[in-house]
Amino acid sequence: MNSGLPTISIVIPTINEEANIGPLLDNLEGLGAEEIIVADGGSTDSTAAIAGRRARVVHSPANRGLQMNEGARVAGGGILLFLHADVRLGAGSLDRVRQAMRDGGAPGGCFDIRYEGEDAAARAFTVINRWRRALGVFYGDAGIFSRRRVFEELGGYRPYPVLEDYEFARRLRKTGKLALLDEPIHVSNRRWRNSSIPGTLWSWFWIQGLYLAGVSPERLARMYRNVR
């Protein structure tokens, strides 16, 4: 049904996401997803059981980078799309990825984040992320996708306890002009709902700044957990 277009393998890293994985699978199946792989990091709830009825489940130690690498290892598509469990894609998103990767020759890219909710915080964070993405800064919640060949040449994700997505995105940017799509990816507001708006801003800016200053991901992980 996608004759002439590259195929997409979707990889979803999970740990205890039983409330989110079913709705995300509904969303992806409605968009015509060709292959869905749930890379579980040892969930103690029903995540793996729910996913196993509708997707391929692989298991890995509880480390998002390792989980995504394991999902990528068994994937069959020419494009790898990595999604968090608490996101939803807009209509036409997968077709847009296929077209961008066929026509534009981009090594990879991501979507335009739209945070759920109608409050000022959701609107502000949506705008902030749009500004940051224009500067080449994005994370896993933006729905990072990559050509399989490029992903393998880059060595996949680093097994960092935090910022593995940011670090991969920085390396991906160096391989060529990315496809920064206008199609929305709708992201849960649970980060600032469960921590706080100041805590969220801390994790976005200060933690990133410390990483760029040379602080190790292992040390940063202790701070990161405190704001979740």
C-alpha cells in the first residue's frame, strides 16, 4: 500500500506504561503502521502483556538507550521511528515521514511537539520546543526518526541513564539536513503535572547545560530523577 516508499519500523521503549501503551497502539494502527516493536525494560505491570497482543515485544535491561537499540536490532524497516509511550501522532504523519525520507534525502528528523492541554503552560512549552527545534535542539518526545543505515553508522543510542536522545540527535544533525516536519506529535503533560513547571524547566535547560559543560550523564541522572 506504500509502493515506492520506504517502510517504517516504530520502536517504543517502555517501563510500566500500561495506561498509555494501548491508546498509542490504537493511534499507530489507525495510521497504518507497518511494524511496531515495544522494547520493554522490565515492566512490573501489564505493559508487556497488552503490547504483546498487538505488537512485537522485545526485552532489555531498564535503560532507554539499550531498549531502543534492541528494538532497532530486530526491526525490518528502512526507517526507524522512536516514540515515547505517552505520545500520539497526527493524521498523515507516517506518510509524511515516508515522503520526506524518499524525496528529500534527509538522514532523519522529528515532528512538531504539541503538549496536551489548553492551559498557558502547555502553550508556552509548545512554543519553547518549537524555538529550540529551529536551533537544532530536540529530544525523544519529538519522535526522532532515522534511516536504518544512518542509525547503524552512528552506532545507535548511547547507554546513558539520561540525555541519550539529546546526544543521539546531536550526532544525527551532523549527518545532513534533517526533516523537521510540521506534522504534530501530541505529548502528555505528565512531566510538569508530576513534578512542577520550574522542575521541568530545570531538566530542560540546566541539565542540558551541565551536560554540555562536561558533567557526566551518570551524575546528571541523580538530579534528573529528583525533578520527575
